[in-house]
Amino acid sequence: MVTQVGQDFDLGSLRRLGLNMEGVSVLPGASATFLIDQFPDGSRSFRSVLGVAADPRFDLFPSSYFRAKFIHLGSAPPRQQLAWLKFLSDKGCRAEVSVDMFELFVATEPDTCRTTCDRADLVFLNEVEYRGLYEGKSHPRAPTILKHGPRGAEFIADGMRHRIPALPADEVDPVGAGEILAGVFLALRARGLPEDRALTYAVASATRSVTEFGVAGPGLSRMLQCVRDEVGSGARPR
């Protein structure tokens, strides 16, 4: 993980996850805050105060991370994502770099978002973001994970599609499900699983996450442990 947080951030929440903390920088000031309102019709409103994360500090990127095989740029202003893509390219980093879009930025900065997608090696989009960027235009050049919400997701590359449906679930809180899907998919790809297997586990995990509030509930934790056990044993997804 590479992130800039303020002195108000509880680093213990990251240490308890067993994360490598070398890329976590504590800077004077307030941490970024994000406020998302999810409405019954599925629409969302979004507000943010970026605080110490407003300007990326490339000098804080650990040199050992340049050897990573995969780097993921999470939801962020697309100009920041572009800056990170340029920085990594200029440093000769050979990682597969993925980017995740966000509806607000797609609506307000579509051209910058498309440029970001064009320069990435893998793109994560939901249906709203896909329509906002590519309806009536050429499809993304990079392989794409297209998220269909409660209907699952699909991997699109070289004219081929691998569609993974989601099982029915009693939705409680959908916020964060897309991030869960991306995290599980990328973690399993880094372990060498093919795209279809990785996406099968990712869809199942994201589906479980919407059945409880937050992204650290007991149901999701059990699901992720099952994924670890099955991948470690070589079993097929259930």
C-alpha cells in the first residue's frame, strides 16, 4: 500500500491487517475524507476533502516497490492517476498497472478518464462509468473488468468475454463492493490464477460484502478465508 495520511489517522487499523507499511506516509494535516450517500434507486452522491492526499508525493514511493508485478491505482481524481502512470513509466517500472474509475470523475472529467484508461494495462469500470466513457465510442484498448452489480462481472479482452454471474444476495450495503472485487481479483492474479478463476472468487466475495455494513464484517472475513484455503489447496471455486 502507498498512501498519504494525516496525523489523525489510526495506523493500527492497517497494522492489524498485516500490511507492509513501508509506503504509508504520515504528513502534517488532516487525512482525506470521503462521504458517499447511497439512495434507494441505486444512485449516489459523493463529497470529498482530500487533505494531505491532495498532491501526490512521488518522493515517498518506496524504491523496493518498483519490483512489484502488479500496481493498482484505486479511485482517485484522474489527473492524479495519470501523474502516477507517468511517474511509474518514467522510472521504468514494468508492473501491470490497473486503474479503477469513479462515477463522479467520469461525469465531470470524461476525457481525462479515457486518457487514463488508454494508458493503463487493466481497467475496472461499472456499467454507469462504461456508458459515460465509451457509449458510441471505441471500447477500452486495455483488458477491462466490467462490473454489473448484482448480476456479476465480466472480463473483456481481445474481443473475448468471460461472464461471471453473481448469486442472489440480500443487499444491506453495496458501498465498497467494487473495491472488494478489484482487490480479490488482483490478489489472485498476483498468485498466478487465470482471469476467469480470479474473477469467480472476486464476484463471490463482492456479493458477500453487500450483505453486511462496511467492508470488514464477519461474513466477508469468513469468505476471504475460504478463498485463501481453496486457493492454497488448489480446489476449484464453489
